[in-house]
Amino acid sequence: MRVRVEGDSMRPALLPGDWLLVRRRARIRPGDVVVARLPGNQERLIVKRAAWREAGGWWLESDNQRAAGRRDSWDFGPVTDVVGRVVLRYWPPRRRAR
């Protein structure tokens, strides 16, 4: 599946407008970037880093904890509905130095 990044919560690894290729039901390890359904709003997908797995699901964190509007497991706890693992950022093909 393909997913477009919105917001700054995964900076500097991912920027708004980046497009990602996601492998559904892939094996997840701590440190992987994943796509999950937002707890409380199953229609919305979130892109986060898998920190660790516990009995209640995966603990997912933003790389940029200071991003405006960021939401992760510090707000809603462990996540059970992880859709897949990000395997590739394919767009834009190159980034310019900022």
C-alpha cells in the first residue's frame, strides 16, 4: 500500500509530502517505521516508530516529540491495529539540502 506523510511528527526521518511504500502484515521489530490505525478514529492512519511490544500491543512514538499536534502512544497507549511496516520512501526521489 502507499501512504503520504502529513505533519511534522516524524521529522527529520520523514517530511510532509513524502510518499511511502508499506508492506501489510509484515514482521515488525523495534525501531521500524510503521503505519497503524489511530486509536479512537479507525479511519485515520498514522506513521510512527515502533518502540517496543507489550501485552497490549505496540508502543508507537513520534520521532519529533515537539511537533504541533503530534499524537502517539504517550497519548493513547499501546496500539493493537498496526497495518504494516514502511519499506521504502519513494517520493520525492531526492531531497535538497535545507
